[in-house]
Amino acid sequence: MEQREKNIQLMQKFETMINTADEKLAEELVASDAPFFTPASPEPLYGGKGYLSVVHWMRSGFSDVKWKIKDIIAGDDKVAVKWELTGTHDGEFMGIKPSGKKISVCVMNFYYFNKDGKVINDIAAEGMIGILRGIGAM
């Protein structure tokens, strides 16, 4: 199996990881020294647990948040994923009181892998704007 196919399979497992907040999968898929950034933390969060803290942060505002891969393009050391993010704004999110609004947002992320095939970086392309529009904050 070529590396591109392995990366697609890895992202399918990644989808399961973020939808279940599975710590074992997070350790398997994310490099322990990989930094992740979120508006909820002024400092980077590291590794699988750090990545899952971003997931938990999203769940604090959208308890039923779900990510679904809609399209994927894979290279040898990076992958672009078009996600459909859905959820209900039923908790405070970035200081915004729950609106009860249901959102469905297209989010683009670019994932980079180390030589061991673990995620070392995740760059989101403006997904937060769609979320804020969806809950009426913009």
C-alpha cells in the first residue's frame, strides 16, 4: 500500500478519534510533541491529549458536534480534508450564550505527518468564521 492510501486510512481513524474523543486513538495518531492552537488557550496544547482538549472545547459549546469527511486529498506527508461540521449551539462558546441554533459548516484542514506517520500539525482554513456565522455571532 502506498503512503497516500495509508494517510487516507489514518484520517478515517482520525475522524473516529475526534467524534469519540478516544484517547488511545489520539496517542496512536498524533505525535506527542505536536503543538495545537485554539482561541481557548493562550499556550499551545501538545500531543493527542492536547488535540482532544480542542475537541472538548468544541463540545462545551456544541455537545452534539460531529465531524464528517466530505473530501480528502492525500500526499506523502500531508493531507487536505474538507469536513462537514454539524452541531447544536447548546453551551457557551467563545463568550457567546447558547442560541439553540443548529449549524452545518464546511471546514478545511491541512494535516502534516512525521516520518512515523503521526499528525504533527493541523492548520484550519477559516472554519471558525462559519461557526460564528452559524450561531448568529457575525
